[in-house]
Amino acid sequence: MNSSPLTGPAADAAPPSPVSPLASSGRHPVRLERRDLLVFEQRLRDALARLLPFKGHSLHFPPETPSEEATYAAEDKKLLLPLFAPPEGNGPAVRRFLGLFAARGVPPKAARPLLPFLPACAELVMENLSLYKQSLCDPVTALFTRQHLLDAMAREIEGLRGAFRSPALLPGGPALDGEASQAPETPAGGGCFGVLAVRLPALRDVVREHGYLFADQLMAALGAALRELCPGQALAARAGDFELALLLPSSGGAACRRLAAEVAQKLSAVTVPHVFSRSGVGVAATVGYALYPQDMDGGLFGKPGLEQARVLLRKARLAAALAAEEGGPAPAVLGFGRILAEGGRILELLPLSRAMVSLGRNMNAREGQRFSVWAPPAPGPAPDPAPRGEAPSLSPPPPLYKGELVLMEVREHSALAEVIHVGDPTWQLERGDTLTLLPDDASGSVRQGGGAALRDPLTGLLRHGDFLARWCAERETCEQFSLALLRLAPNEFAPGSPGSEDEPSAHPERLMGEAVRLLREEFGQDITGGRYGLASLILFHPGMGPEEAQTRYSELAALLGSRLFPGREDGVAVGSACHPYLGFRKADALENCQKALEYALLLPAPHVGVLDTLALTISADKRFSLGDSFAALEEYKRALLADAENVLAWNSLGVCLAALGRHNEARRYFEETLARQPKDSMTLYNLGHTCQCLGDIPEAKDCYRRCLRAQPDHLYALLRLGQLAEQEKNHNKARKLYRKAATLPGGPPLVRRQLAGLALREGTTEEARELLHETLMHDPRNAVALHLLARLYLDGGEDAEVAESLARQSVALRPDLKGGWLELARALEARGRWQEAREALLTAGRL
């Protein structure tokens, strides 16, 4: 890493040495490193393949610099081509040796005529590779550009899409020969990734006070500091004039939070001495992060990967901006998922118990969400001195609870809310009060004061808070009731929605009024209902059962759709929950209504869903995908209580238990699924994998074979059988199974790593090296391939720095991979870093 000449003390004791224009402007030159040969290996191979034909290739990093001439071994048909970095700057041409490109299977007739010209051709190839890297990097910070970051995020998203469509559900895999193996079906990035946005707004002040060139020097120092903090698999980029970003594959919320706090602390401590004042100049950094797919709502998953990447980066930038507004002790870090939970503020108070709040659609807010209101912490005067002999109290006063409100109309950056409860009439709500999201299952708060219930002037129904108060009172008098949540097409309520003056969709108020008129015709004039949001209504029906609710609302949804949204199938959706149902309390009906509505949106028109076993299964799947495994277990069990023949719930419950490491229980649930569907290939594979984890190899083999009889092209069953054959040292059978798997769609990228491990066991290291290079070209974050390649480099006495880089990426991707820590320790020992090597060995010993 090169440092700017102005980042150290001023050199006034010696005459200044000449520097290049880039160095004088504080820019870090973008240059090729040895690691870049692995990063751009695909491009390097394709460029050399245009010069001469070869069947396979590998990269070598010997410590000594070889001859610049290419060498060819006719007996092995192998050609070695040295690769040198292009000269830098305008000084003497000093060529840095990077590595050797070994091409296998080169015909003698093609190699011999080209030998004298190959060094010049390689020089041209490396020059093009250097220019390509410069096109991807920012010239000031030497970090990647914003567009390259977005492209990398889009590739991550597309990779996760492909992994989630995989027929195999279980993550991870059993150990082979004492070494953890990466399951071929494990999604890239472990099923999620994070992006960090680093805002540096004070750089504007630096530009104004010290000029653009000095700001570039400071930005270059910040970029260098960010590169040092980057994990091996991360991608650092400059996302704007005053903004940096970091892509963290295979990272969840905890990892992003830790790194974000470290980045904010370390970047805020970076200073560059000014040439005149000699004082250090630095800026404060605020960091926001967003997670994929946790911070994306359902409507965005169908968009292209690049569109989702931009949205995710915008969410991280929004979190960083709000982190700066929150202030408080450094470091200033905020995750996007925390914004909705505790980042809201009251912007303006309106008549009729309404308020504008700072939560909008861009923060995943939606109509019907309820928040508690708290007075913001105020510094206030210093506390009175304590009496003599007593210690003064330094704890701040507790926050003051003021009431509750509910979102009625959600806009892009703000929302209109209705106050449904005031904690103390003497403490009115004010601008700047903070909001805390209440759980979805929170029961409605009864209005205090005993006043008459207020009705919505548009529909004649109760307002949201008054409906909840009425429902809380009347549900206790009913042994059976139904609660229905009706949602009209929200797009018709957006400002500027299409439609002529004669169409109801041109006037959203008329839409709601017409919907309530039809509801009164169906259920009578005395219905108990209220507004649940701008485009939603909620209705209470004493004495109504699930069959009646399904029938009547199906007819009503079809009528509303034909009257209000002709030609549209998604105009109306209804979710209904009835009591009694299973062991749910009466207060749970509102949350169950929301589950039924989510289920209804997945059904064909008319979109009417009553809470049943399938709705509970879908709700459990959602909880499991968000990482709440224990809540998902409870929901799956409720789905089975509702219908013991729900095979989806049986199988999903087994998957959830296996993910928690409870394989014995998972096995029982998979067997229950097979008792109902004996030829289900997905369940057969899951049961086989569970038996393999439990050490019951004969049963695992039987399940995999039955899976292949039910689905002959099941790729993962073939790979698992190959792994078992390899574990039994039946290499011929394993190779046959791997080659069969390679003929299936999507098989070649997964099979190469398995074949590389097989080649290592057979002692054919050159074949293993080529296969590992091919594996990393298709999957640069294959943790097992990374640490195996690091082992080969160390065993061959090659550059330990490259091996360390590969091993660090491996342990960052799979901290549970013992082999990665061992190879990292070897690489650190080879570089003389004994203390770090000892820590890596201790980590490996704990696994």
C-alpha cells in the first residue's frame, strides 16, 4: 500500500524529491498486484487463449524472479509464461514480477513458432489488464467505483436467487476425512450479504477551507484506511464525492454492525497534516448498513438485480444519514432495520388528532403500524448537588411516555398518522418526539376520557383507534367472531394515479365510499368496522365462522373487483381470522388477520384467505427466512395441529430443526413426511442428509438412491453419493458419480471442487491446482477451494502473501472451517508473524 507524501510530517529539513502529478494531488496509483492475477484470472485466461490453444491452466507465485522468456516442455506439452506488471510513472522502467501462467496441453506446432514473441504478447496482455483495473477503480482512493460496486451487488443478488431456487433445502454438510466440506447447495454468501455506506459530510468544509487538492489527499488517506479494515472477501468502493461503501458477502447483521463500528471509529481518527498549519485535519464518519434480503420487502424481489442493488445501497445511505442526525456518542452507526423500530420522529402536528411523522415507504413503513411516542431526551440543567455525604446521581431521567399513534397514509419519505391514545393529557405531543414500533400483536389501546367514538367522515366507519377500542370491548362478549382485513389496490391511491374523471380510480375517496356502500349492502347498515389505513378497512363480525367468512367474502371480493377495478385481478384482497381457532387468544385475531392477508395475496383471484394450516405454514416460512427459527417452530407446530396431513409443514419443520442442529428430531419429521408422500424427492434428499449428519451412512445412501429413482437428475443427491464414496476411498466410483453430476444443468461449477479434492487425495497436485482455479473462476468465494489452493501454494514454497490472502478469505467466509485456520497459521509462520500464527492455531484448536 502506497501512502500519500503529505500524510507524514512536513519535510522541511531536506529538499523535496520530485513526485509524479498523481502523488502531488494525493492520489493513490492503481497498480496490479499478485492478488489481481487471481481476481482477474478469467480475463487473463481468455486473453492468452486467443494467442495459443491449451486445455488447462494454473497460476504459480514463486518467490524468485524467473527469466523473462517463456519456456516450453514438449514431453509434458506444458508452457510457462512469466507475467510482469507494466512500468509505473515516467521514471526508469522497473518491471515487477507477479507470477507464472502455466498452460497445459499446448500443441508443439502452436507453441514453438510463438515462443520468441510470447513475452511481448504477455506484456501487452498485462498492460490491458492494468488498464482494465484502472477503469474499475477511482483514481483518488484506488477503491472500486460505484458502478463496479453495484454490478458486484447485482451478481450477489442473482446468485442468491439461483441458490434459493435450488431443490435442496438443508445448509451445510458433514465432515469428510475430518475436514468440513462446503455443501454444494449452500447459497453464495451464506444466504445473505450486507452493504455499508460511509458518509463524510464534513469533507465539504475541508474543500471550502483547504481546497480540493487537500480534500483529495484526505480522501486518499481515508480510502487507504478503509482498505486496511476490509476483510479478504469484501469489496470497498467510492460511492460518491463524500461517500465510501463496502460490500460484505456472507455477512449477517452482527458482522456488519461490528465492522461498521470499527470503520466509523478508525476513519474518524484519520488525519492528514496541513502543509501550512502543521495541524492534522480529519472528518467524522457516520456508517449505515443494510442487509439483503432482510431489509427488502416482497415487492422488490421481482425486480432486476441491478435495481435491487441500487435500492439496497440507498437504504444503507439513508441509515448513514439518520445516524448522523441521531448524534450521540461515537461511533455513529445505524442499521436500516433499526430505522423503523426506533428511528421515527414527529415532524408536524395537525388538527383532528393527526400528525406527520418521518417514516415513509423508503423505510418499509406501511399503513396500520402502531408506535409509542416518547419525549426526546433533553440535556437540561445540571442536577442539584447531592446532600453532604451522598454521591450525586449521574443517571439521566427515564424517557417520558406520551401515547400511541397509528400510520394512516404512508408516503415516500413521510406518513400521516392518527393519535389513538394520549398517556397524560397534560403532556401533549410535540415536534421531535421519538417513535418506537409496537409489536403487530399488540392489542388496541382504549381511548381515555370516555368521549363519544369518532367516525371517519369519508366512510362513516369508526376511526382506527375507536374501532380498536370498540373491538376490545365487544370481543369479550362473543364466544365466536370473525375479524376481516380488506385491502384495496394501494396503487390507485397514489398521487397522480391514472383514470378519467368518470372512473372511481380517479378519486380515491370515491373508491373507499363505494367499497363501504357495498359492504353495508352485504352485511347490513350496522356493521362494526373502521379504517385500518389509507387503503384498508377492518370489520368485526360477531358469530361468524370460517366457512361463512370464506363464502361471503369471496363473493364480496369478486363484486368489489368488478365494480371498482374492472379488468384487474389484484384490486381487492381480504384476510380473515376467526375465533375460536386452535389455542389463539381473542387478542391474537388482529395479528392472525394480517397473516391471512399475506396468504390471500398469494392465492388466485379472488384474493380471499382465511387463517388455516397453509396460512400458518407461510407465516412460519417467513419467520424462518428472517432468522427467527424458534418462532417458526411454534408456527409450524400450529399448522400441524390444524391439519396433520400438511406435508409442507412436516418437511419445513424438519428443515428448521436440522438448521438448529437437532438432527434426531428433524429425522422424525422427515419420516412423517415420507409416510404421507413416499416419493417426494426433496424430502428424501433432506432425510438422507440428516442421516449422513447423524452418521447413519447406509440409511443416507438408501435415501439418496430413492431420491434419484424419483428424480434421476437430482444434482445434489449425486454429489452426496460421490462424497460418501470418496469418504470410503472408492475413488473410481466417486469420480464416476461426479462426472455424471457434471452432465446435469448447473453441475460443472459444483463438481470441479469435488474433483479437485479427489485429485489431492490421489496425489495429482497439478490437476487439483487447475480444478481449483476453475472453481474459483466460477465461484470466487468457495471457502474450501480457497484454503486448498492456499495449501498448494504453501506446499510448493510459493509466495506466502498470496496464500495468506486466500486463507483469510476462506476463514472470513467459513469461520467454522478448521482447515482454513490451519493454512492461515502456516502462511503467517512463513511470513514471520508468529503471534498472529499462534492465535490462528488457537482458533483452529477450538473448532
